[in-house]
Amino acid sequence: MAFGNNYFINLSVDYENVRNPIYIRTEVSPHSSEILYSRYDNFGTYQNIGTSLFVNYRPTSFVRLNSFFNGGFCFFSDKDQPVSQQNFIYNITANVDFDISESLSAGASCGYTQSTPDWRQYSSHTYYYSFYVKKTFCDKKLDVTLQINNPFNKYSRLKTDEWGDYFRQTRTNDITARSLGLRLSYQFGSGKRSEVKRNRNLKTDDLDISTGVD
């Protein structure tokens, strides 16, 4: 849905219902209480109801703002066993771009995510943020982009809790988050852009219905 030339909004709602989905089931080994083993199994019902919202806003001709939200609730249940699990999941991203001049642009982006868990598992949220500067050369054929990700965080920690009958465990992973990248892009060819106009002279009776020709 567009509001003039500055706003654009897209909203959607979805629902998912899966019966007997495949899960990874972790259990204590019958031979030793210190050993866990995992196997695939069909179990219960998985339901997910969520919404997505995208917003684009251009306050001026050289500034662009975009934001995206996707989130909802997921449910794990089984009518034959007294088990139930509910989780709130979401993904939020936002970015801003500035056209400083015809050949120079800059921007920033960030994101915050709580991913969909597995049965009897829960993971901590993750996030990122980045900045970039882009410069064009050679009559806009060569693009040079310098981007830095998570400059103030060397690692991103992901923590996962998993539980079951007679056990509970926690896994912690420190993932490298800080990075610096340089991207070069060159467009070959000498073609020029042209505006494609629709031919409105064609009529519905120009073609014979039976043969598809005049």
C-alpha cells in the first residue's frame, strides 16, 4: 500500500499448522546417565501464527528508510501426552541510506532476531549492526564499497538451552562478529539506459481468436 511518493507499507498475516512434524528428540542413554543420544521422531502438532510488516519511507530525495518486522507465536503440543511449549519469535531489521552526491553514498543497518526453536530447546536472540560507504568511478561503471560489521563487538554469543526427561544442558557458542570488507563491482558494456514505453495502440480485436494472428 502506497501513500503518495514517500510512504510504502506492506502488511501480511500467516498461519501454519503441521501435524506429526519431524523433530530431533534427545534422550538419556539407557546404558549411562552421562550419555545423551539424539534421534529423529514424529511428534504432536506444530502451529505458527505470525505477521509481517514492511515500511519504506523517503523523507527527501536523498534519504531512504526501510524497516521490516516478522514475528508471532509458535506452539508445540501433543494431545496424547502432557507436553506443551510456546515461544515468541521475531525478526526486526532497519536500515538507512544517504545519497551524499551522485557518486557517493553511505548507510547503516541493524537487526534483532529470535529464531524459531526446536522442541524442548530455546536459543538466545542474535543481533547485528553494520555501516558502509560506497563510491562510484569510471562514469558509474566501477563501484567500491567499504563495509564494517559489528565494529564494537568482537564476538556474538549464542546460547542454547535443551531439556528433556532427567537432563538439562546448555551450549554456548561465541561466533566472530566483527569484520571489515571491501567489495569491487565493475559493469562492462557501453549500452545506455532507455525508457520502455507501453504501446497503447494495440486493440483486443487485432488478433483472430481462433488462430492468434491477424
